[in-house]
Amino acid sequence: MLHERTTRHLAYHATPRPLAAMEVDYPDGTSTGLHAHPRAQLLHAIQGVMIVRSAVGIWVVPPNRAVWLTAGIEHEVRMCGDVKIRTVFVDPDASAFLPAASCVVAVSPLLRELIVAAVGIPPDYAPGGRDERLMQLLLDELQGRDVLPLHLPMPRDRRVRTVCEALAARPGDEATAGQWASRLGVTPKTLHRLFPKETGLTFGQWRQQARLLGALERLAKGERIVEVALDSGYASQSAFTAMFRRHFGMPPGLFHR
């Protein structure tokens, strides 16, 4: 799978130009399988929601956002709804101001239109013309993008990973850190120490992030907000909406518009 996908995108990686863009559409539920690219990648969907998984974490990427993937990172993309991907491959040496780590970034209206226009430019565009100027403007717009809290870091420690995988699968699980520690055969103090060490978040922060990102995925499928709220462990739709607004800066009903 890895070799096949790398070969398919060879023209976009082999070009001497610093940027190259392409488009691909996928039906709901499709998975790309695990793969990697020798160039960095700006992965943007003009329609649908992408769930991007890697060894270091999970990103939920709705429209008006994009995920920046550093060169060489192995990842899988799963589609929620019919997804129309517009992606830009970027030479890691194109600029010193590109994100140093994989992350989700905001996509301004201008950046979106530049990405859409870029897919019509051949990988070996001529230097000095309109195509090169458009690509340079795209690169300028990409630099300094706001990083958004749409990442769920995954731990390497198998004990913490057991907890995280269970919470990601069942966001409404109400088990306390003490109860999880008992199941794992460690002390609560050990579990509380391991979570920040492995993920950068406390147990409570990680579970909240898992609930919110899991809710995003379900909202993308058109599920009712009240059902998503209750299944995610919130006492009411209003409590869920308040947490969602604090985290993302807008209510859940507006997020995917």
C-alpha cells in the first residue's frame, strides 16, 4: 500500500517546484490506508470531514480547516461523508516559517481559493509566470496559520494507550482515573503522572478532548446535537454546547458550516 500510493503521487514529489497540488474525491467511509509522502502535505477537504490517524495522534478535520502533515509521517485518512480533498505537497525547504509539527490549521477564504486554483496547475509549472506567483502566494498564506485544538495525542506507553483507546471508542465512559488505575494494576498517582508525560494532557483534559473530537465526527454525519451530547457524557445539550463553544469559539450547530 505504501509503495503503491507513493508511486501514484510520484509526479507531485519529483517536481523541482517547491509546491504541487492535486485533487481526489472519496465516498463516505473510505480509508486511504496507512501511507506516507516524502514531502510535507497540506490536506484540505472542501466538502466532508477527514479523520486523520497516525502514531502520534488523531486529527479531526472539518471544512474550513486543513491538516498539515510533516514529510515522512505515516498516516491514514478516513472519510466522514462524501469527501472532496484538495491537497498541496510542499517541499520542507520551501520556507523556514512552515509548521514544524503536524497540526490542524485554519483555512481563510483566500487560502481556500488558492488551494482550489492550485490543483489546476501542472506539477512542472513554468517559472516566472502566473502559476508560480499563485503558488508563492499560497505559500505566503500558509505561513503563520493559526493552529487549532483538533488533535488527540496518542501515548506510546501501552497502559495509557489502553485507557485512551477505550475512551476514544466510548467517549461517554464515566470511569474515573482511579477506576482505570485499578483495572491496569497501577496506582492512581502513577496514572496521573503518565498521562501528561505521554500526551501532554491530564486524564481529564484528554477525555474532554476525546469527547469533543468524537462529537465532531458524529455531527459531521448529521446526527442530532442532543443525542451526541448525551452519548458523549454531558448531562445536557446546553452543557455540551457551552463546552464546545469554549473550546472551538462557536456553537456546534455552526461549526461545520
